[in-house]
Amino acid sequence: MRIVTTQWLLKCVQHWRLFRSFVFLVKVQQKFKVKAVLIDLDGTLIHTAPEIAVAINRMLASLERPMIDEKQIAAYIGEGAQVLIKRCLTGQFNVEPDAAEFAKAQKLFFEYYAQNVTESKPYPQVLESLLALKSAGFRLACVTNKPGKFTLPLLEASDLLQYFECVVSGDTLAKKKPEPDQIFYICEKFGLTVNEVVLIGDSETDITAARNAGCYIFTVPYGYNQGCEIALSDVDAKISHISEAIDLLQ
């Protein structure tokens, strides 16, 4: 029977840290052979939380409800406008609000968000990164759960629309992320198989969509993942910014 000592425990911790570092290095050094790069919008390409928060709080004020902190609203982003509104009405992730109030809230949010959606700005180096990927020969697509009436004006106002050969919004198809349908749709449009594309996103929603589809998944740390850190073991690569993606692709 082994006697557990402090020294033995310290050695175990050191070995575990070395193992984690080795796994990290292997993942970082791995090259992924793909032909297309699919990129999420909110929290990956563009910092949209401030404008969404303004629209949400105007909606809540109109409903005579208390305002919500922007950080909390950002944690609710990721699964489409309807889910966002429901979370803001209930203060919970999986609770249905009153149907009549939800219908009124959605109408108000859409009205207010249409007024400021184009004010959101891309994260630093996004334009340069898209240009580099496109110049390297990768086909680009934007895949988002955001309604189309907000997606296209935002991409155009941000000067990003020109880089994308295909844009799939949250209402383009019957299903959206975390379902794989949007990824399959883009692959069909591009004439590619799922193992020839990579999705870059910021949340568990993106990870699940990619895994459901069977494509590669890279994540950035600065987006909206309900306030949780993404584990390295859940993705093919964690990059600090989309500018790093090109170094992992071939």
C-alpha cells in the first residue's frame, strides 16, 4: 500500500502540468488541411454586446421591468434573438416566459435593435485577418444565429461583408446552431465535405454545432460563452484571435 506524502503529491501535480503542456504543444503545432473557414459573428468577428444590451434594456424599460447589467446580457448571447429575449425576461437559461409578454418583448427588441445594430465594431485585426485568409485561398463563410435582417446590415456597415462568399443567418434555415444544418448548408454550397472546413467561434454553441457536423472547431477566448472558459480538450485549437488561425491551416 502506497503511503501518500506531500512530496509524492507534488510530483503528481508536476507530471500533470507537463502532460497538459505537451497536449497543448501538440495541438498548437498540428496543421489542419481545410479549404473553407466558417466564422461566427457575435463575440468572434464583432463585439455586439454593448448595442444588444442597450436594445434589451430599452425593451425592458418599455415593459416596466428592471434593467439588466451588460455583462449578464452578454452571458445570454449565443443562441439567437428569441432565446436571448426569453433569458432576459426570466433571468434564467431554460425557462419559458409568458407567451403574450414574449411576443410584445420580441417586437420591441427588434424595433430598438434595428436602430443601433450597425454601431457595433469588429474586434481588432479582424479585417486584416479576413483579408489574409482570403488571400491565402481559403473560402470564407459567416455562420450566425443572428436574424438575417440584422446580420447583413451589420456586416456591411463593418466593411466585412465583402470577404464572405456565403452568409448563413439564424433564420436562413429551419434550424440553427447548435444543430449542424447551417454547416451542412455551407458545405453543400461550396461543394466540400465537412472535414474540409473549420468553424471559428466563441461558445459552447459553436463547439456543439461543429461536433454535430463533424468539422474542425477553433475558439477565441474573448466572446460570449455564458461567462465560462472553454476547455482545450473540447476543441481542435484555442486561438487568442482569428489572426492566429492561418498559422494552423494548410
